[in-house]
Amino acid sequence: MKQLIVFILVLSLLIIPMTGCKQTGTVSDGKLNIVCTIFPQYDWVRQILGDKADDVNLTLLLKNRIDLHSYQPSVDDMAKISSCDLFIYVGGESDLWVDGALKEAANKKMIVINLLETLGNAAKIEEILEGMEADHDEDDEDDEDDHDHGDEDDHDHGDEYDEHIWLSLSNAVSGRNVIADAISSLDTGNADKYKNNLDAYLADILALDADFRTVVSAAPVRTLLFGDRFPFRYLMDDYGLTPYAAFSGCSAETEASFETIIFLAGKVDELDLKAVVVTESSNMSIARTIINNTKNKSQQIMVLDSMQSVTENDVKNGVTYFSIMDSNLSVLKDALK
């Protein structure tokens, strides 16, 4: 279906007159055009540009609570991609539409960054956890021992890569480096400024990473239970945390089975967890049902932000990748008590 929609959009673009294009700065104002699919990439670019941000046409495609897993590009989106100088996307199963868009792009010299590809062997397969929905009959007795995964051969989920790579601070460092190199190659005159901005930003990110490690090392609990989807695999793996969850990170499921609820409620009791975690878009109904099936029914529901619901107003109000991850650190500290 996604491929069909992209084909129709490409045909639409072919009849739209493309005017005022240049090889560098592909609209009439002469500015560089950078298109990002999701908020984390968009914010990384903003931080690298610094005070040069006003000299660039920077576009965020997925905004106003559009979900990565259901996004379909509009004709306007396709036109912006077609003529941009730098296009940054995640590169997972949700981005299958990108190949068609790039094939018909007007600017054949654009730089394209597939963030999953830049990770190389650090990219991880979508994870199926013990007790997770649609996983009740599988033999998961080795799951906790294999949580560090190695070559990932012990998981069968169609070999789909986990797309939520931005939720690892170490992945954010490598992604920013690639993006900064691309921007500097397009605007060599300001390359030193971009490098300085990058260095300052990376110093902040590395300090935040150290804070995460300090919090986790001091925590009496090393398990998080998600009454929701699980997009936080990279974050959990970075800090050696054990997760349980109702659904995988890319699942479209909204209702958990009785078996899943009882399994997760049992884990809350067994591990004496004080919190059930959800993502920012959750209606919390599954988390409440899990809690209602525990012995003491007193657990808190805590929200970790996966950055998949950031709006234009959030951006205008100063929300950044760093501020969200810093807030997630505070939630994590409370959830691990």
C-alpha cells in the first residue's frame, strides 16, 4: 500500500512545474534545503546550525503527532524531498516509501543520510520480549540471559530493525557526526562554526549519558515494565536494564490479551516494581489494567517520552532532544526506585 501511494505521489510531482531550482540551495531564495523525517534529526540539525539556522530552509515532515509507523508523505512533502540538498531519514520498515521518492527526485546531487545504515553493526533487530503479545507460546527461558543479543540470531521478527535508534544517546552522537559532516560539505565556508557547535552539543550529550549511568548504577531496581509498546530497546541496552512490555515498539496492537496482562502483573509482583511505564501517546488503559491485577494495586504510571508525538508548538516552546532525554532521566530515576 505504501508503495502504491508513493507511486501516485510521484506521478503527481511529474506534472507540477519545478521553478527556481539551483544545484546548491534548490529554491529561489538560494538557501540550503534540509528535510528531516522525525523530530530528533530535525533538532540535531538545528543545534549544529546554531545561529546559521535562519540561513537554511529546514523542514520537519512528521509533526503534530503523526506517527512514524503510519506516516504517508503528501504531495507537498514529496516536492520538498525532491528538491532538497540534504535528506535525513531513519531507514526502517516505516520508511519503505523513501526509495520511490528518491528515485524520482529532481536534485540528483542531494546528500541522503539513512541513520540505520550509519549505525552498521550497532543497529538492533526489533525485539520480542518474554510474555509480550503474540509471544505466549514461544520458549523464552533464555531471554534475560540473551538480552545483550550479540548477533541477534535468536530473534525471529522478520529480521526487521528496531527503528527507534534516536533513543540511545550513543546513537545520537554518531548520527550528529554524520549530519554535521554533510552540512559542512554543503556549506564549507561555515564548516568550522558547525564543528564548534557540534563539539559543544556532544559535550552536553556525553555528560547526560554519564548522568544516566550514575542513576542506573545507584538504582535498587534494574527492570522497567511497559504497559504499552516498547520503543526503548536501545536505551535499555545502553544501560543494562531488563525490560518487559505488552507490545513491540512498532506494533499496531491496542488491546492486550488476558495472558499478557496476567504475565506482566505477575512480574510487577515478583520484582516488587513501584511503577508501570508508558509512552507519551498512551491512553494508559493497559497500564491501569496491569496495576489492577497486581497484589497491592498501588504502582504509579510513569511516562517515558519516545519523541514520536512532538508538535510544532512544542518546538516553538523550546522543546529539544536534550530536554526530552533529560526529562526521561528524571522519570527513569523515579521508576527504578
